Amino acid sequence: MRSRITVEISRAKGKCVGLTRSVVHFVGSADFGGTEQALLHLVAGLNRQGWRQVVLHHPEPRLLPLLNGAHQFGVATRSVPRTTNWGSLWRLVEAVRSEQPAIFHAHLNWPMACRTGLVVAAALGVRARVATLQLFIGGPWPVQGRLQRFVIAPLVGRFIAVSHGVAGELRASFGVPCSKLRVVHNGLPEDGFQDVAPIRLAEPPVVMTTARLDPQKGLPVLLEAAASLPGVSFIIAGDGPEGPALARRARALGVHDRVRFLGHRHDIQALLAGCEAFALPSMNEGLPLAILEAMAAARPVIASAIPGISEAVVDGETGLLFPPGDSAALADAIRTALADSNRAAQLGAAGRRRARQEFSADAMVRGVAAVYDELLTPRAPRKHIS
């Protein structure tokens, strides 16, 4: 089987040249989170520009919001199994080959994601290979780092980092040269800035968090802060593996009657309109869409002072930043935001202006399309000096 696949890939190489404006997007995740939401914003914008697109994904039930969203934009989706054996690898090879893309765009929710897809695209001779990294969780990377630096990175024509913080980590940890690295911030579509009727799920004041329930998001810090804020209600929208543990922690802290876990929601704008502030105590981030959504809703943002977040939130101007992992500092920042409604409104209004000016989906789509064009534009031949 191995020799057969090697032969078939060799035969297909050079045939997978694709249409100039055709893209295969590949996601390797099991959950719907910021990476997948950012992908939806991208495919919607590229669709309006006339790009032919297909989203390749693994058969994961929690990816249903991604598939439904893509279909609403008229973008096809195609399921491929995880590559656990030669048969599943061949399924991926056949999927990419049959689409004949000009561009293979891998969407990474961590630095080592989508490795097999990038190898397959390179083996098939896909002309342009792009990898967007949404989040960099630090190493050390003893074996994986060497694999990424010497095997995977050379196969990628351009890396897109969603923040300068992520770009710096790619350079430092994996040696990605500046010539192959571009920063394109995440962005929101124009309808994300519309005022909508609020949904109130608790008596004010209400602090909202939108996050995947994962250790990276630092949600135990939020629960500890809630314990020192009697009279404040908290709502947390999102799914993830840490849900049961967080519910147990809320009960142990005695805040379970003031903290509601909502699961995945489609009405984030209305929920944001019905809260007084937004909090995100993440330990690591790229450039979280949840922050941009709260800014677009004109809500004061209280978040960890970490790279990525600090590129969006200007401390004291569009929100309040606190040291990551410090529940007391988070509680103090929430008190500050809730104590003065006029000040909170000023922070929220400034955040909305900044999000509209700096973090629009149109700007994101233009940035990504420019990377595509850069890779697809034939280079002028070098002049030889006689």
C-alpha cells in the first residue's frame, strides 16, 4: 500500500495545478472555536470576490457550526478521515487531488496542526501553500520543533500570523524567516457592529465571557474573581473539554448560582448587548475574535495583558488589562469597570471605533488575498551577469 500511494502521488504531481482563483481550506480541529469562526469570516469575503473554495475537515460532530456556516455562504465542505493509516492518508490525497486547487490554505489552531495536509499538498504540486496560525502555545519543542523547522516549514510558501506576538514566536521557535511571514489581523464583518436587541439572562450587573472551555482560556481565574464579587452575575458562552471541571469548581467556590455556562451560542451579539462588561482571562492568545466581538458591541473589555490581546485592547482607553493568572487583579478591574457607568461607556465606545478602524473582515480578506496573489504571481526571471 505504501509503494502504491508513493507512485500515485508521483503521477498526480504536476497535474494538481488548479484554477488561479481556487482554494482548499484545511482544518484539523475537533471543535468549533476562534480558528473556525475566523475561517468563516474569510470564506465569506473570498466568496464575494469570486474565489472557488472548498473546506476540508475531519468528521467531528462539534464542527457542525463551521459546516453550516460555510454552506450558508455557498462554500462546499468535504470530510476526510484523520490520517491514522495508509488508507486514510490516501483519502486525503484523493480529496486534494480531485479539487485541483491553486492554493492550499491550512488553518492552524496550534503550531503543529495540519502537518499531513501540508505534506500532501506539497507532494501533489499545489502551487501555493499557506498556513495561518491563530495561536502559539509555547514549547519547549524538542522533537516537534525540529520537525516543524526542517520538514514542515520549508513546504509552506507563506505563514500568516494573526498578531505580531504570534509572528515573533514563529521566528523565535521555528526559525520562520521574515520573507515567508506576514501578519494579517483577524477581523469582523460589518454586521458584527450592528446594535441588536439585548438578551438579559440575569439581573445586572452581568459580566460575559465567550471562550472555548479549555485550560488556555484561564477560566478558573474568572471563577476565583467571581467569588470576591458578590452581587455580580457571570455568563460564559462556549463548549469544550473543561466544562465539567469548571462546573465543579464553580460549586466548590460557592458561585454556581451566579455563573451560568451557556454552551455554544449563535446569539453572541444579543448576549453582549445584555451585559455590562466582557472579561477574558486567557493565558495564551493569538488575536481572539471574542475580544473583537465585545469591542464591536461597545462593551468595556477586561482581559489578560498578553501578546495578541494587547494588540487589540489599549489599556485605559478601550478596556482594562490585568496580569494573567491574577484573580485579585481581575476582580479589581471588573469592580473598576462596573463602578462608573459613564467611564464604562467611554471605554466601550472607544473599543468599537478601534475595532471598526483596525479589525474589519474586509481588511483581513484583502490581506489574505494579497498573500495568495503574491504566491501566484509569476516571478520575473533573474538576469544573468555575463
